[in-house]
Amino acid sequence: MSNKAVVFALFLAGSAQAQQEPLSVIEWLNTPPENLPGTVLLEPSVTQTGVRPDVEVTPLEALSPPLGLVSSSVTGLPVDLWQNSDPDRLAQLIARVPVKSNPAMQRLLFTLLLSEARAPAGPDAQETLLLARLDRLMQLGAADPVQSLVQLAGPTDSRARFQRWFDATLLTGDEDRSCTALIAQPHLSQDYAAQIFCKARRGDWNSAALTLEAAHALQVLPPEDLDVLDRFLSPELYEDAEYLPQPDNPDPLIFRLFEAIGERLPSAPLPRAFANADLRDVAGWKAQIEAAERLTRIGALTPNQLLGLYTERDPAASGAVWDRVSAIQKFESALENGQPEAIAKTLPNVWEQMHSVGLEVPFADLFAGRLSQITMPDPAAENLRWRILLLSELYETAALTPPDQSEETQFLAALAQGDPGRAHSLSPMADAVAQGFAWAAPIPSDIQGMLNNGQLGEAILETMEVFAHGARGNLVDLSAAIATLRRVGLEDTARRAALNLLILQGT
């Protein structure tokens, strides 16, 4: 069983169990709260007087059931996270909020999407919010959480849910589950290709062939889809035929059909979610590593799964991915031997390799624990080791022992402790960060209005957009976003996002 399959074994064991209670679905959400990288932990409200509080009464039928893979007690986010917001507005924000360049923002978005929460009031609000969450998770490449979340919600309750479930299972290799549901309830999909594929998967080849004949007669499928379905059902007729033209924009079903006829499509040019298909054993080791790197870079795969692939065997050649494999293996060997000189020698190279593919923070998460136990003999390597620790969850501890007294180092140390204003900033961006941490730093009036109205989730999404604008150079927005994150209790996210920004993009 693959690492990915192990992580999701609880969910894939059966939908009946999955509907009982929310469970953790990816490794960074399957540990105690204090060990959750980037997971939001809000301070509980504390009464300031002994006066009996007002009680708000809401009819039970007006409340939708909370839905999420991770309990609100783990994330710290309230189940009424989305209350008082317009569901269509939430869907727009969820779809577009940018997180590509900042791992701390990636963690926050995953937390928002996976946390157990109740949809706003309204006849279609629950479906609108659920589909928005599923679509963004798929866009991020998190096919396993999509499958688990829709299974928890009820994958056969609507055609829209089933389609997302079907697509996810095709990419995770669990299509037998969704095909069983489709055969039992054919109304779930009007796609002839899905009907044909699932009938064949369930062993009903005669019915699949009849359906394919009907599709030809009625011309309900594009010619190129009919071509691949013909080869799928009758491979013996096409043994000497030329390969089919590769489709420009295949959906997961067409992707799997090409795989089934022995003409596997490369996943690299396709949307990120297709990389999940390369994590299965049917792909070669190189393809598995490249897919894992692509998913880890956006936070959709745990760094430990990537490390497992890096260290699975000796590199087969040199250049590109093999240089990264070699660098990781040499560095890990030096760590295991516990020789600071060897570690100092291999660290710069492996760091450069990780930097070349945008995996600096996952690398820090993997090795910070062991790097925190040593001191490098070389000053340059020691400075690099310290910065790596600042990118990990050990940033506060690392800040207590800066490697030198330079102004840049002192500023980063002060930032890691939440008080960058006490140090001298060396750039306009660093100065904007410091202003965001200043006491009583102002937050945007529109976001303050959302907070006053109880629209916490919407306010956080808006703040993430403001942070992205700030990271691109609008320094007023950067200060405002940091101040807002701290105002709503996201102190850890504010610090780590700022550290990510300054260390990875330069102070």
C-alpha cells in the first residue's frame, strides 16, 4: 500500500464510517494541535464580567450541519466561520485567493477548506459552499481530500457532487467505489463515457459495448472520445494501429482511458490534480518524484511522502531530478552520521537543489528537528542552518540564538518573536512588516466591518488577498494584512507568512 493510501485508509474503508465524524485526512492535520504546521488556533473567548450573557436563539431547521474533515476543536476555527456571509461571494473568494508563493498562506487556506464548519443560511448555500471548497481543493491538487470531503457530505446526493467525486477517484485510483455507485444509480451521470467505463470496470463488457454502440449511433460523444473508447473495449482490433493524438485538455476520465489503452499521457502539462495519478505504482520513479514535488510545493502532499520517494533507491542517472535525489540522500546520510563538518559540506548544495524547485519550506519542515540539535563549524553554513529553522515551526526557539549580530539577522530574530519593531529594518518591505506588528496597527475598514458582523471566514479570505497584494509590492496592504491576521488570532500565521516572504524573497 502506498504512503498516500495509508494516509487516507480511514476514509477509504467505507462511506458509512466516513459519515460518522470528521477525521484528519492529510498528515499535517493528523497530529495534536500544537504540532499542526500553519493550523489556526484561536484563543477562546473569555468573559470579562459575571453578568449573565445574552442568549441568541436560532431555529434548528435554519442551521445546516457542520461539514469538514477536521474537527473545529483541532483547527480552532468556529463552526460558524461562514455565518452572515453571502455564499456566492465566499465561492468567489475561495476560488481566487492566491497562495502559490507563500507556504504559510497555503496552510491557512487548507485549514479553512478542511475545517468542520456550517454553511451560511439560505436554500442553496450549503451546496454552493461545498462545491467551492471541492473545486479549490482540486485546483490545489488535493484529490484525496476532495474524495474524502464529498464522501462525508454525500457523494450521490446530486450530480454535481458525484461528478467531483468521480473525477477525484479516477485520479486517486479508487474509481471502483464511484463506479459501483454509478451502476446502481445511472441517473447520477448522463455521460456515456462514464457509463461505458464503469460498466467495463465492473466486468459487464456486453452492456458497455451496447452503450458504446448507442453512443456512436446517437453521436452523443466527440469523435476523439469514441476513438479511445473503441480501443478501450476492443484492444485486439487496434494492436498495430498508430497512437491516438494526445488531447489538449483531457478530463480525468479521458486521462485514465488513455492510460488503460497503454498510451499514458504526461501529467506535467495538465492541471496540478493530475499529478496524483503519477503517485500510483503504475508510474515510474522519476514521474512519481516529479509529481510529488509538484504537489508538495503547493501544500497538497506532505513532505514526508516526498522524502520517502527521494530515498526509495539510488539515483538512476544525473541531472535535474536525480541531482535533487542525490543531494537529499547525501545530506540525510551526513545527518545520520552526526558529523557537523559533513553536514556543513552537504547543506548548501541540498538547499540550492530545494530552492530550484521551490521546496525550501517543506525541506525545513522535514529536517528542522535534527538541524536544531547541531551547530555548524562554518559561519556561512551556520547562518543558513538558522534561516532554515526560521522557515520551520521551530522559528521561535531558533530566534533565541541568532548566529551573528548583523542588522538583518537581528530583524529576523525579532520578527520571529513577534516584535520586529525593536530592530532596525533594512528595506521598505521589512519596514512594512514591522508596521503590521506595531501595537494598535490599523486594519482595513471593510474587513473590520466583516468582523463586526461575524463574517470571520470571509474576513480571513479577504485578508489573504490583501496579503498577496502586499507581497507583490503594495506595502500598505502588507502592513494591513499582517495587522488583521494578528487581530483575529492568527499570530503564528502572521509571523510565518512574514518570515516566508522576507527569507525567500529577500529583505
